[in-house]
Amino acid sequence: MDIEVTRSFGRSRAALLALVAAVAGLAGPAPGAAQMTSAPDFLVTVPSSHPFDETVSMIKQAIEGENFMILHEINPQQMLRMVGVRTGGMRQILYFHPRFMKRIVEANRNGGIEPPLKILVMETPRGTMVRYHDPVHLFAPYDGLGEVAQELGSATERIVATVR
């Protein structure tokens, strides 16, 4: 039993590291895959006027201040170190609230794949940056979710505005 858990974890860990490398732009594209040379329209990047650690803390406080739950915090920087890559600070903060999930699944169950929302805080040569997918664009393909998408978009804008 323990051996199977270890093997499963090892495969999961390898898959997770590959995903992190791909997200960080360290892995080349899959054969035959189109390369994205610029940021997609739905990716919002906002410079922070604060240092990295302070920005992470402020974003988390703002998420809770908007009455969202922080569901998880991922440290891609730490995972990349496991494969010998050194980067500046990186944190992914996943957040959402059941009140929005309820509305999403009642209006269009297909939209249930999109939550939780995620904010990435990262150190770059130009300073600390905050990135997120605009919820309005994220939920646009799903009929009946325009109102909830607007609310999520406005809340996310307010969260990120705290670090400008």
C-alpha cells in the first residue's frame, strides 16, 4: 500500500512539475502546438507598488475583505527549485466563495469548471506584478453567467487595486 502511494505521488509530482514549468514558460511547446507570443486578452497584469511579500499579504487580506475564502496558496518558486530553476518570488492564491458557486451551477452547470479564481503574484525585473484572468472573459462562454461574472470581475479589480 505505501509503495503504491509513493509511486502515485511520484507520478503526480512529475506531472505537477511539468505543469509548473509550462506555466512559467520554461518548457517548450508541445509538438504541433501553437505558441502564444503575447498575453491573451483575458490576462490582466497590474504592477504593485509594494515589495513581493507585502503584496502577497495585502492581496490575501483584500480577498478576505471581499468575503472570499482563500482555498489554497501555491508556491511555484519552491516547486521550480526542485528541478533546478531559480526564479524570483511567485505565489498563486486560489480563492472563491460557495455563494458564487451556487449561483453558477444554478444558472449554467457548465460554468462550474472555472472556479476557483486565481491571482498570481510574481517578482520580475520590473518589480512585483499581479496577474489574473478577468472573470468576465473567463465566464463569457457560459450563457446565464454574465451578472455573476461582472460581480466577480469587480471584486477582483478591487482586490488587486489594493496593491497599486
